[in-house]
Amino acid sequence: MNNNEMSFVVYLFHVCADKWGKASEEVYSMLEKSKCIDDYLVSNYSVLHTQGTQYLFDDIEQYLKLRGITV
């Protein structure tokens, strides 16, 4: 993961944490367990980083839902 990807992922941790009312560490754990970080956010960074915050947040929620993870 390069610096731009890292900044992108950290930004999204905080967005999700704020919207879900959870600690960033808890969000990190959920995203890591579901492989959302490596298999989705980082591997699709070139496209995803051009999207808006709400789109990304909704997409992450959908990703987790499809994997049976309830927020």
C-alpha cells in the first residue's frame, strides 16, 4: 500500500466511524476481517478515489452487508 492509498483508507475509516458512531479501531477491525481494505479499497483505489464520500460510504456498507457483517 502506498501513501496515497493509505491516506484514502484512513480517511474512509474516519468517515465510517463518524457515520456509524464507532471507534476507528472497531471500523478498521470490521474492514480488515471482511478483507474490504486489501481486496476492495486498495485494489480498486484508482477508480474509487475519484468517487464522492457518500458513494464510498454506501459502497462499503453494501460490501459488508454482502459478507454478512452488520454495522
